Amino acid sequence: MKKIFKSLIIFLNIFLMTTNLISSQEIKILYKIDNSIITNVDVDDEFNYLVSLNTNLKEIKKDEIDKIAVDSIIREKIKINEIKKFFKIEKYENETYINSLLKNIYIKLNLNNISEFEQYLNNSNISLENVKEKMKVEILWNQLISSKFKNQININENEIRQNVINQEMNYKENIIYDLSEIVIAPQNEKEINKKIEKIIETINSNGFETAANKFSISDTSKFGGNIGKVKENQLSEVIKKEIKKLKINEFSKPIFINNNYIILKLNLKETIKEEFDENKIVNEIIETEKQRQYQNFSQIYFNKIKLNTQINEF
């Protein structure tokens, strides 16, 4: 009798564990983006991904992080739907480039190699393959923007070269800034002032990185707004002027540039001495300017396709 009773107890425990497991894995459709769906599992995965990139997010309310995750996954789905009109995502195979992007991420997280990064992701219930898929989306999106707008990139190389020659002495001792950004779309004066107040409040209470996750429309928002290291001579005069006013860990007032408002944070600053190489400097400035213009076209194009996208919440 005791054996039968023990068997029943074991069976009931197994049944309850199985029931809880099934319940915890119940999949619900939350949104439909044209013909694509977003489930609660997708949102949970994005939640884990964003928190792994910016642990400061753990300090804000879960419903706020959920909203950030939803906005992020909707943005990604819209991009994927557009990319599929031109490319086959599954056929992208440039593993070398993907690994270089992954390296940029794990270095920002103070990790030493891809193995440490993979373990770090596993601890957050994220697979390395999932992150690679996200990298593919960003790579192909950038390729799409490049193919559509390459003929609209406007750069005056002669003017850039002349400026470099005229300022030769400034390039021998250069300043490198490590910057983060929050990019805000233009709105009427009342609305933009409200948003800036909320952003500053969030920065003061939860940090710049969390505010970038929450408010920035730039693709850098996933990484807490981190842009990385930029040489002073690659910055526009408007940006340079504002950055020079900042001390380490301070952030700028909103700067209107490229049809958006941008708030910049100075993370680190260092001075380096290097030999004057005219062609190298000119090429660096040209590449920075190209990327700036492509980012502007990327935001314009994304906003356009978003307006034509059916987003239904269930």
C-alpha cells in the first residue's frame, strides 16, 4: 500500500511539473506586423537580449522594459519584412563580418572572446545564433539603404582635403572621444520640450544608457546609445563645439542636426599623437560623413515604410 501511495505521489508531482511547464510555454500572438506575427516568446527573448546589452535596464519597472522590448522587436520586424523584398536573409554567409560585429559587442561588455560572450548570453537565456540573426538583419538593412541612396550621398572631397591641409597642425595631436547618443525625432515645440524633460528625468534616475534604450530612435539604442570612439577631426563643427564643453560622464543639451535632435554623452576622452597622413585623414572624414548621411537616409526610409505598415495589436 505504501509503495502504491509513493507511486501516486511521484506521478502527481510529475503531472504538476509538466502542467506548469506547458503553461509557462504557452504562446500568445501579441502583434501582427503586415503578415508577420510577434508572440510573447519573441518579446521575452528581446527583453533578455536588451537587458544583456544594458544591465541598467534591470533597475526600471518590468512593464517599462516590456514596452522597450516591444518597440525594439516591432522595429526589427518592419526591417525584416522590407529586407525580404530584396534579399534572402538565410543566404547571407559572411561569417567574418558577423564575427567582427559580435566582437564589437562583447568588447563593450568587457568580455575577452566569443566563448565568454556565448556563455554570457546563455546565462541570459539567449543563443549566440539568435544574436547572429540580428546581426544579419542590421547588415542587410544597411546594404539596402546603401543600394537605394548611394547616388544621393553628397560629399565635397576637395573641400575636405583643403580643410585638412589648412589644419595640418591640429591632426598631429588629435583628441578621441568615446560617445553615446540619444536621437529624437523632430516634433512641435511643446511635445519636444516634454520629451526632453522625460529624457533628462530618466537619465538622472536610471542613467543615460536606459534613457537611450527607452527614447532614442537610433539603432544604437539597443546598446544604450553607445557610438564608440570618434576622432575630433571627424566630427562636425556643431558637434565639436558642444562636446568640448563637456566633462567625463556629462551630457549635452539637445542639438538640432540632420533633421533630428541629438543628446550626446562624453564617456571618455584621450589625446593621441600621430603622423600627418593627408590621404588617411581625408578618407576617414569622408567615411564618417558617408555614414552620417546613410544614417539620416535610413531613418527617413524606415519612417516611410513604417507609415505603410499595418501594425495590429491583439
